[in-house]
Amino acid sequence: MKPVKLLRNTLLSLRDLLISAGPVALLAVGLLVAAYWWLDPNPPKKVTLATGPAQGAYEEFGKRYQKALKAYGIEVVLVPSEGSPVNLRLLRAGKADVGFVQGGSGERNANEESGIVSLGSLFVEPLWLFYRADAAKKAPGGALTSLTQLQDLRVNIGARGSGSPFLMRRLFEANKMDREQLKLTRLEQTPATVGFLGGEIDALVFASAPESLMVQMLLQTPGVRLMDFSQSEAYSRRFPFLTPVVLPRGVADLSGDLPPQDVRLVATTTALLAREGTHPALLQLFSQAARDIHSPAGWFNRAGSFPNIEHSEYPISREAERVMRSGQPFLQRWLPFWLANLVERMWLALGIILAVLLPLSRIVPPLYQFRIRSRVFRWYGQLREIENRLHAQPAQAGDVTRELDALEEKVGRISVPLAYADELYALRNNIDAVRRRALHGAA
């Protein structure tokens, strides 16, 4: 049997099956396309992350997030800024998708913050107040322990737009210090550090994580000391966004015993904030990266303390909450990210589509059966017409016989699946029965 003929004699006719199921299939495709367009499961390939000043901790962490998301084909564009307040403004204005923001950075407005969500607190960011040892000779013991001792010193409190000036203003007010009487400058971190090391500035203030290269360098610079906030507990009571922390003795350099004693500090908690409209898959990836980057033990926290979603100033993203509580999604452990994300975000839509299509799919078998049987049954009309003419005009039996032969030849070219062959043979038998009647009448 030739391959083409064998294919025609299969149990099903693929062409008829496709035509019968076509409307349902087109509806399914249409619903899938609509669901894909509505859900938008695949994230954009580029995302902006507002970081901070050059050589700061935010920039360093930004590079780590950049590397982490690159593994998933996502380009993270780092947007340098002066600090947390600027990052918050960038998020509000839609000029950044994600950003690092210190606790207590600027005044909050419930309406303005409605479009911002938190991916969790990442680390504590102490307020570092470094001072030159020769500038503190008049202080008791030659060491600074209170902000009031800065009254006659040249102090750089950070560039405009960074979080430090805003924080220092509130701390000065709490200590009843008149800022107009203080020798304050607002240089950016790098020029301020150059001036500090050159003796043009007596004290340097900035808030940063210990991973900052500037912190690491200043802690090991001879003639530079770190102020001990002896009232750190009191500050935390007055300002809810501040936390008392202790820099342990020797944590910067065990062999050099740096710092030479425990140092009390006050710290803010830095969170990773995002615009509410940022794609959920990106929020999920940033949350997963946060677990990997910030979970190890640090100078001020034990392993696993960060990231966390407790006591957040902003609403917690559902994606972040799920990652923090359950870790990496199950499908991502076995499938490529794009496929796992597609299935994860489309499964509910797929369930709804199936619920709609299952009842409709029941019409496909009857429609298919009708199409196949109609190939055979449409010839019964012609056969009946021939039989009626034979009954009415028996003398035309010879013409009827020739018409039956022509009809049988046409029927012989009909191709139906094997499952419906009995109906084709029944038609041929009926043609033969009418022919016998015609031959009998002619005889």
C-alpha cells in the first residue's frame, strides 16, 4: 500500500480534525495572547538602580546586584546620586525602578509614598563621625563622646542631597545646638576626605555601611579616631529610625587591634525600595539577590539577620515577602528563569482558560463526525433520486444503470478514515442493490 493511501486510511482525518477543532483552537490562542498581554509575565531586560556617591557602600552593593541579575539576562543600570533623599525623589519621579534608602530619609507623605514598596531592610548604616586626634586635645581624655563637643570644630556633614545633613540637623536640634554658630561644610565625600586628611577639616560625618572603602580606609588611618556615641541608647529612644549598635574591638583589623576598644554608634536601617509599578519578576530577582548578598554575618549583625521585612516604614512587596519566607520559587530550581517565571505567572490564567475551553471542546467530536459522515451521506440524495426515477419509469432501467455506475465510480474515490469505512461500504451496497433492481426490471 502506498504511503499516501495508507495515510488516507488512518483512523483519523487530520485535516477534518483541524477544521473541526479550529474555532476552539483559535479561541484558545486568542485567550492566551490576551492573558499574556494583560499579565505581561516576562520582565524588561533593563532596570535602573539608584545607588549613591562614588566609592560608597551603595555603589559597591549596586555592583553586586548588577552581577547577580546579569546571570538572568537582566541589565542593571546604576544611577549614582548624592544619597538616600535623592534616591527617594528618583523613585517618586519614576526616574529609577529600585533604590537604596536610609530609614528616616526626609519627611514622609502618605499620598506620595503610595506608589513605593519595600523589598526589605538590608543592613544597618551607622553614622560615622571621624575626627582628627589633634583637633580633640581640649576634650576630656582627648576623645570626643558628645556632639556638643563639635561646637568649635570644622565639621563636614555631607553633601546636599545625601542623608547625613538631614540626620545631623535633627541631632543638632536634639542637643540644642545652633547650626548658625557651627563651622559646618557640605562637601561631597571625596573632596571632604581630602580636606580632612590635609588638616582643613577637623571632623567628617557620613552614614554608610562598613563595606564602604572610605570607612575601611579611615579606620586604619593614623591620627584619625572614631567618635564614641556614649548616648546611643538615648538617641534610639528619641528617634525611632535610629538603632544603637556597637563596633566590636578589633573587628576592622584583628592583628592591629582596630578599633582598640568597643565603639558605640547610632545607625539607621537601609532598605531596598521600589516603585510599585516595577515588574513583579524583577522584584522577585532583587529579593533573591538580597538574600544572597546581605545574609552573611557582618560587623553589626549575625548571619541571617538581614534582609528582613520587620518594622518597615513602607508597605512590603508581596514578591519580597514570598521570597523572604519561602526562598527561591520551586520552578526556578529546575527550569530556566524565563520559563519558570512564565509558567508561574501564567498558571492561573491557564486554569481559567481551560475551564472555559473544556465545555466548548465537547462539540469537537460531534462536529468531526458530522464532517466525515457527510462525505458519504450527501450521495444518498442522488441515489434516492435515481431509485425514484427507476420506480416511476421502469423502461429507463438502462439509463439508470449507467447513472449508478457513474455514481459508484465517484463513491469509489471517496476517502474516509477506517473508523467510518462501514458507512462507505453500506453506501456501495445500497448502490449495488438499486442496480440489481434496475437489471431485474430491464430483464
